Amino acid sequence: MRLRDSTILSYLKIQQQRHHFCSNVFAILIKYIACHQASVVCDESISFLLLCKAQRLMPKFLENCLANVPFTKNRAVSRNLDSLKHALLDACIAERRKRRGQYIHGITTFKKILLERIDPHVWQAISDRNQALCSRIREREKTRLRKKLSYLRSSKPQQSHFVSPKAVPPKRCTVVGTDKIDEEMEAVLNLGPSFAIATAVNQKLLDSVMCGFYKFAYQTRWRENSHPTVLDRISSFTTSIPFPRTSVLTPKPSPALEPALATLQLNLIQAYSRLTKTEPASNLTERERRGLKKLLELRNEFRYSVSDKSGDFVVLTQTMDKKLVNRDLSDATTYEKSSIAAFDKVSNELRSTVKRILGKIMNAKTVKRFILTFPIVPTYYALVKTHKIPADVELKDVTEKEIKTRPIISSCGGPSDRISWFLVKVLSPLLHNVAAHITNIEEFISALDRTDLPGNACYASFDAVSLYTNINNDEAIDAVLDLLRRHHNEIHTFGLGEDDLRELLVTTLSCNIFQFDGEFYRQKRGLAMGLRISPLLAVIYMDRIERKSLNSGIVFYKRYIDDVFVIGSADSDLNMLLGSLNTCDPNIRFTVESPDDRGFLPFLNAKIRISHGTKQIMWYKKPQSRNIILHSRSAHPLYVKANMVRNLIRTKRRICNQDFPEVEEKVAQILEENGYTKSEPTSWRPFFVPGGIPLVLPYVNEQNAKDVNRIVKAANLPIKLVFRPPPNLKSLLTSTRIYEERCGRNNCLYCTDKKICQLRGTVYLVTCEGCGRKYVGETARPLHKRLDEHMRALRNPSSYPNSSFSHHRTLHHTYEDPPRIKVTILHRSLDAPLERKMLEALAIKRLSPEINNKNELADALQLIR
């Protein structure tokens, strides 16, 4: 065995001559020192290899072992080669540990012999000299291997330095009234509602890619075939309507564009298809995957939601959730029982009113975009105010009496949703004439900076209690129209008069029937939280109250919907204002919050302190906040995470007018808990051309996104590239309609384990159970309406001579009873007819359904030529 450092050899020879060591003792002494040096080198080698393993680095000597392996570009070979490299690294670490054990055994054995044959004083001197030399060898090895590790790190493709790819968040979910949620389930919930789960590239994802491409090609062809026009006011307004057109027209091909579009399509298909042959990298740990599976299995037992202000997941049993909602709905001053007949009546009245009034200023096709033939019944749900749960109560023992909620009526897809958007569009310019109204914290700070304050200024914040449900609707409409009357020259109503707007507002707010757990209710008083027009009405109604209440002692008064920040010359001015506000409307009450012991007062996401006319403003997170932002492991593009971190830091800098150490600590804590470092966030950006047409594609991983970005950039087309992340935990776990997702039809032919008959905006597959032939279709209506038509054609083909199903019955089941059908949902919740028809065409092309007739096939396939 050789010495790693032979400088000690001359010293040992001198000791041999001086103390007359025999050659046998001298040989054992050399072996002892060589084992000692070798064990030190082995120690550092093991530490180096363990660091390589932790950082997924491969030492050069292992890379060289496999340098001559053929076919390394083959995916299967490459994947197995990676596994082999990591196995070799593990084997190498095990071999080094075994060798170190042998060296230590040698040290022990040789030391025992030497202690018997060498004088203790001489041995101590040799041992001290050896220890010093081994320390130098250890430092030398550390330096050498540190350089080697740095080289390996620099050679490895670097992950963005502001992201911690293996970060695990702290506990930040609220589980109420149950102990059935274990640590594995909590680990998933702690990731936050916006956490997107990485998905494999399957047929559904490839359909999404093709649908995104065909939508881009569709819009590009229309732009190419259109001529520049000067739009009048109503035409400009029409282009901003977010609701889809009811018909889809196929644009003519553009010879100048077709080659570039064909190349782009082919390259996109290849870029995504390559990923179908590789195993997707999961962004969940094994523990989290088990937890998610359990959570999904318990959806029929628990209600998952997002808390009112904390932003975290809240879990409670469906039994408790129903008790909470029924407690709120038992308030006879606000709600009363209703029926589906009453809902149909108010929906039809609203539909007639919209058609008649908007028909004065728009053509029939545009009016149709504001009318839903089959509206969804709005549904009621409650958000738990977790910050108001008593701190001295165990969460698993909390009862519904100790929980406060915020009532929400989800009106998405409801009868009043679209016309509510129209009213907001027309009337929102009125908010510029509401002096106290602000839309964000920047407006508030700007207004405060412009205000000269007296040295003895007093300040407080007011909060309107349950504002929406306590507003008188008729008075709110009067307040809006009164403000419109005073500023009619500044507001463009597209030719609608005051009576027209009043009728639209009254009819919209009268359409206030909703359902919960199969029961229908009507909101008797107040505005529904969840209706687009409600915030605007609330802001303007509050303006009417404030105009009656403000006194001369008030220096500054600003309000964000129901949160008020007020500065007065004295405490008496603030008290007088509070009393006046509380007497203007018997249903509306204000609470007050004063500055804390340090003089700071929270307002929105800032804290303000005023002393002798000097204003100090700091960025602020409420104590109940769980510090949840998009987690670093979420399957979102890196540029999205970089922008989010930058925006958080910019917001903090815009709000703070001086340095506050506690703010810096809070921001650092938020970033750390969500898997981000203090490094400057940097990232690539997706390609876009100013004025480009959006090309929306699914996000899979960073490498694929960069490949797609290069393809799009090389296409030389007017593209604005947008990546859509996969479904997040909120979309997978939560639903506002969990109690309406069960089929209530008697003897339903279409629903089995899941309710599908009421789905709207679907692409579906019908399989004939008699012969196995297939039909692909799409519908915007409730699915059962379309399926019932198919069944009627099967049962009575002579009455539906043009139906594909009547032809199918006549040709294949002439002498049999009508066959049963099996329904499979291919795509759901597609509001836009263009997207539905494109996905239908892709399914037809892939499945080659036999029941669809030739005309249906030809019409569908036109969109994806």
C-alpha cells in the first residue's frame, strides 16, 4: 500500500535509526500511516460522490465508462443509460465505504501491534506528526474535489437559480370538524389552490394542441381575408363582447399563408408527439400522490373550498357545509323558498326584455350573444371565514355555531350573467364621478400623497357590515340613474334612454332565484355576491350615503367598495361621521378600526401611520393570510413564476415609502415558503408579435415550451404565443355545484356513476350497444336535450327522415327493437361553438364514426383541413 504523502518518510527513517526499529516494525508503521492517509482520502471521496448524487451530477470517470455505448440517441437506450449511470454511482459509493472500512480495520490492527513494540513517548510524537499530515491531506483533497464539483455544476444545464425544485411548503390548510384528513392529504392541500399538476402527453392533450392551432389558423385566415374598416361606436363595442357568436363561418384559404401554417402544424405535432414516448416527470412526491388519490376518493364525503381571505384550502364535511348554508338560508328577511317554475318565469321575462331593448341598438345576431336559451340555475355556496374561528377551539371540534361564512351566489352561465356584463360596460364610466371610489392601493397612495394633512390629524378605517345583502335594490338603481342624469353628457349609452336602463336593471336584479341541494330559493333583499353588476351598484349606492354624511372636519375619505379610510381634524369629526353613516340606512352598519399601538392602521394591502402630517406607508399582509402564492413546483412556465415573484417585489416597493425590515422579512418568508430563493428572478419569454393573434397551447415542461417557442419564432406568422398550464388543485377538488352534480331525472338513460345529462357545451361519443357503431356530436344545450333527439329518431325513424340515427335504425336494426346507447363525454364545458366544432372534427377524424352521415362529416372536417 502506497503513501499518499511521502514527506513523512524521512522523519520515520530518522526515528528508526534513533530508536532501533527492526525492519518488521518499520514496515508495519508504514502500513499504519498509509491506511490512515487512504482512509482520509476515502472519506473525502465519499462526501464528493454523495454531493454528486444529491445534485444529480455525474463524475467524469463514470461518464467515461459508458462513453462507447452505441445508440445513445435512442430514447429507450438513453433512458436506461441514465438509470445505469445512477446505479453505477450508488455502487461506487458502496465500494468506497467498503474500502474505508478495510482501511479503518487496518489502522486498528496495526496500531495495536505498534503500541506493544514502540515506546509510548515515541509513539505519541509519530502519531502527532501523522495527524498533522493527514489534516493537510484532507484539506488538499477537499480543495481538489471542490474544484471538480464546481466544474461539474458549471457543465450541467442550469435550473433557474430563483426556484427551489424540491421545496416542501409548511402546513397551510384548514380542516374543520373532522380528523379524517391525514398528513399525506394535508401535504397536497398545503401546495395551494393554484398548484398545477404535471400531466402526461396523451390524446386529449394532443387534441388541445391541434385545437389551439386550428383556432389560430381560423382567426389568421379571417384577418387575411378582411379589409380595413372604420368602426362606429356600436361596432367597436361589439368586437369587445366576450361571449361567443352563435354560428361558425368557415374562412376561405389564404394562398399566402397556407404553406407557413402547414409547416407550423407539422412542427407542433412533432414537438408534442415526441413526449408521448417518454415517462412524464411528476411534480408531486410519492407521499403527495397518495394524498391526492385519497382526497379525490373522498369528494362525496367532504366539501373542499378556498377560504374567504386566507387563500388556503378549507375542508369540512358535506353534512356541516349543508348545516352552515341552511342556517344562512333560514334568514327569512333575506331569503324565501321558490321553484323551478318561478325561475323559468323570471328567466323568460329577462330574455324578452333584453331582446326588445337591445334590439333597438344591435342587430339580431349580436343580441343573441346576450341571451341564453338554456341558462344554468345559479347556485349558492358559502366561503368559510377561517380568520373568525375562535382561536381557543380545536379545529376538529369546531361546530357550525362557531363558523361564520360569506354567502356567494354563482351566476356564471345564469340568465342574468351576460346582460349584467353589458350594464357594467355601459355604466362603469360613472365610477369616475364617485369621489371616494378607488380601484386599487396605488390610487389610494396617490390620493394620500396629494393631500396636505394637519399636524394633529386623526385617522381610522370603517367597514360596512354585509354590505351587498343589506342594500335596497330600488334605491341602488335610483342612485345609479340619478348619477347618470347629472353626468349624461359624459356617458355613452349607445342610444338607450333612462327608462330602458332602468328596465334592464330592474329585470336583471329580479332574476334572483338560485338553488342549493335541489331546493330553489329567492333572494328577497340585497344584491347577490357573484353577479357582475353588484359591485358597481354597491359603490354608487354608498356614494349617495356618503354625500349626505361627510362633514367639514373630514380631510381625506377614500373607499374600496365597503372598506373606508378616513382622516379628520379631530376624533370628534370621525365619530360624528361614523354616527351619520350609521343613520342613513337602517340596514347598513359600519364598524370602526383604530390605529394599533405603533400608530399603524391596515387598509387593503398597506399599513399607514400618520404623525405630525408625515405619512409612513408599508406593504402589509393580513395576519390570517397563509402566504400562499404559486408554488415553485407547480407545472407553470418558468416565466410565469418569474413574473409573479417580480410583481410581488415591485408591489412591495411601490407601496413602501421607506425601508421597513419587517416587510423585507415577510417577503423573504413568503418566497421561501413557496419554494423561491432571494436570487433575482430571470427567465425566457414566449414569442409574440405586436398585435399578434393568440396561439394557445398546453404547457408540459420547460424543454418542450422552449422547443415550441423556437418553432413559433421560425414560423414568421403574426403569433402571440400563450401557454396554458394543466389543471390545478382548485379545479380538481373544488366545485360550486357539488350538490347539483347528482342526476335527479327519473330512470335517466344516460347517467351511470356520474351525472352527465345536464352538462352544457360538450363533445360526446355515442356507441350503439346493438352493433358497436359510433356517432360523434357536439351541443351547447343540456346534453340530455340532444340525446333525447337521437333516441326519438331511433324509436321512430319515419318521423325524423334526415337524422343520422333514423338512418342507422333503418339500415342496421330494421327488425329489432331500438338499441340502447352508451354515452362518453370527450370534452366538456366548452362555451365557444368554434372550439366545440373543432374538437368534434378532431374526434371524427380520429374515430371515423359510422353513424354520422356524409354531410355532417364534410361540414365538421372543413374546419381542420
